[in-house]
Amino acid sequence: MSENKNYQHPDIQDPENDELEIDWMEILRKIIAIRKTLYKAAGVGVVLGIIIALSIPKQYTVTVTLSPEMNGDKASSGLASLASSFLGGAATSNSPDALNATLAPDIVASTPFVLELFNTRVQTLDGELDTTLVAYLDEQKSPWWGYIKAAPSMAIGAIKSIFAKETNTISVLNPFQLTEKEAAKVKGLRQSILAEVDKKTAMTTITVTLQDPKVTAIVADSVVAKLQQYIIDYRIKKAKEDCAYLEELYKERQQEYYEAQSRYAHYFDTNRNIAFQSVRAEQERLQNDMNLAYQVYSQVAQQLQVARAKIQEEKPVFAVVEPATVPLQPSNTSRKVIILEITFFTIFCVGGWILIGQPYWRNIKIKLIQKQKKDVK
């Protein structure tokens, strides 16, 4: 009986054959053959999925939509123009704002804006925690691998605290120089608060994601209020400065007019019955000074009224299309989905290794052995 020398084990392919042929029936038979191993992999995947799913804290997202008024330049119908026309002054022209609602993402992500949110009062849904936002950030949970990752820095911080001198001074937030802990909180809060602007419709969307639904809604509402106030303060800053300057100028010109009026009245009463020409000339000069002071005083009063009206005109209008509400469902991936994903991933990895990884590894070992034999010969 002749021996077939060309026979090879089905799991061992010819190393010199570069073409890869896929036999699906063979793969199906192999899957059936290793089904018990795949069952064990599925069990391990379920356990890992449960551990990971329970370790990831729930996240809640609140979205607020704003529709800001982009252009406050209404020279024909504005309050400043109306006041100017009544008072006889010229209509003022407004230049485009250097800051508008399109810069909302940059404003919300800025360090001073985030630091202003630290003192916001928040309350959890269960009512157990009523504190500031910066204190609440310390109460948020992290996955167990987050603690492992932060262990070296925590150890270094603990060692530093042992040798550091104790001080009773109260630390004040300084945007120019933050501590490592403060910088970490600013970074985390910046990642939790996002702002997007639709350039076509100018709709601004504020999204806040935190671990408590009520805290998330409170922070979202606070972000919207502070953003509105930030833009309003910037847009009326110049008008307020002009108004303050005119207020001071108005008081000075008013005082000058009152003094000129008092000098004229005193001189007129003192020299009422004197008919000298020099007395009349001095009286006329004082009267002219009084009239000139009144004209300047009147013009400044008109400009002050226009400036006061301009402050109101410069205030932008924000329409809250979608207000902040307490979310009912978490926004992160469901725990069931996480368990299923990790289970299927574990099965795929184990099955792929047995069906594809091991044969290729055997082929590599065979090639190495054959190469060694050739080298020996």
C-alpha cells in the first residue's frame, strides 16, 4: 500500500502558497467545534460587561437653544435716534460689534467664564446635596480605571502635602495663575459645557452634560444667563462709558451755569440803580457768560439724554427657543448595550484567535523551523 507523500494536515497550509482561499463550510464546522469555548468567552464577556457598565456613572444632558438678535443697528427707529430728533441733535451711527453671538463657543470655553460658574448654587435631584458647582465637581463619580490612572499624581500630591507648610489663608481663584486642582476642574467643566452656533440661522445651542439631572439643568440655565449678560455687558460697555462721561460733564456744566447765573444776579441786584456805562457793559458781559454757559449746559443735557437712550438700544434681545428642563433619562450609552457590545467583542476576539490567529501562528512557527533546518544543512 503506497503512502501519499503529498498529504498535509488540514490545519497546516503550504507555506509557499500565497493565495488565501476561504472555505465557509469549513469555518462553520470549526465554529461548531469550538462552541463550548465561545460559550465560555460569552460568559467572560458578560461578566466584564457588567463590571464596566456598573463602573461608568450615568450622564445627563440638557440642551438650550437661543435665538439672539445679531444686529442692534436700527438708526431709523432706535431710541437714541428718536431722542436725538426730539432734542434737536444729530442721529448717531453705530459700528458693527466686535463681540456678537457667533463667538458664544469661545466665550463659554474661556477660563474667566468657566471660573464665574464655580460659585453657582446647585442642588441634586434627591436634595441630599446643596452646594456650589465647584464643590459638586468633587462629588462626581469616576470609573475605577480613572482612579488607577490618577494614582501616580494622587500619590505625588499626598507626598507634597506632607512636606508642605500648613496655611490658614483662604485661596482666591486667580485666572492668571490656577492651581493644578483648579486647572483640572476648569478643563473638566469646559468639556462638559459646549456651545455651537448655526452660521445660517444664528441659532445658538448650549449643551451641558453632568451626572445629576437637576444640577445639569441648573448649570445650563446659569450658563445661558451668564452668556446673555456677558454679551449685553460688552455691547453696552461703550455706551455706558459715554453716558458716565456725559454725566460728569453735565454736572460740571450745570455747576458752571449756576455760578454764572449767580454772578449775574448778584451784580444786577447790586448795581440796579446805577446808570454808568461801565456798569451796563459789565452787566451785559455777565449776561453773555450766563447765556453761553446755559447753551453749553443745554447741549450736554441733550447729549446725555441721547446716551441714556442708546444704552437701551444697544442691549441685544435673546429669545429662548428651547429652555433648560430636568432630563428624565440618561444620555450616555445604555448599560445593556455596553454589556452586549463587550460580550460580542470578547466572542469575536476569542473566535478570531482560534480560527485565524492560531493557524497563522502555526504557519509562522513552521516557517521558522524550516528555515533553521536549512541553515543547519
